[in-house]
Amino acid sequence: MHVESAETESSRGAGQSPSRQRRRHARLVAVRSFSSSESKLMNRPRPTYFRNSLDLRDKVQVKILRKRLNLSNGQFAEVVRKSGNSISAIAKEAANEAAKQAAMQAVKEAAVSMPAKAMA
């Protein structure tokens, strides 16, 4: 004897939709357990890249910024030591250093040309 069940308002609970009834009786899905090596890879911190800070471990970023600012390795290291890893601070400090270098060069040229003018 086969009895078909007719779903009525009272059989599924008063005021509950059929989808809620299905969710309540849903089957559990098997959860795959990971081995220790897989879980370490999955829990690895994702590298965070900030557009306004320089990653000093990334050789490509350092090379591109150093060439864009027209600095030698030593000059770039000095600027980064003074200003930190913020790209805008590095650019500002590099501009200040370039202005100081230009002023020193102008003073040296003026000092060299002054005695020549005095003798003439």
C-alpha cells in the first residue's frame, strides 16, 4: 500500500515556506580534510601590495623607482633610509637631494669662476 503525502500548510509548519522546509532537512555534504602540507599552503598570508609603499624585497620595484628618480644605488639607499618606504616620501626626498646637489654644484662653479674674474 503506497500512500502519497500531500504537503499542506500544517504539515510543513505554520507560516513557513517550502524552501525553509527543504533547508531544514537538507543533507550534509562531506567535508574533505586537508593534509598538513595543504593546510599550510591555504593558510599562507596573502601578499598585500600597496600602491603607495615600496616593497624593498622586490628587486623590480626598487629598480624601476630608482631609475625613474635617476639615483644611484647608494643615493637611493640613503633616501630610503631617511624617508622610509613611502613612494611619495622617497620622491620628495629625492627631489630635495637633487636640489641640494644642484645648489652645491652652483656654489662650486661660482667659487671657481670668482677668482678668475678677480684676476682679469
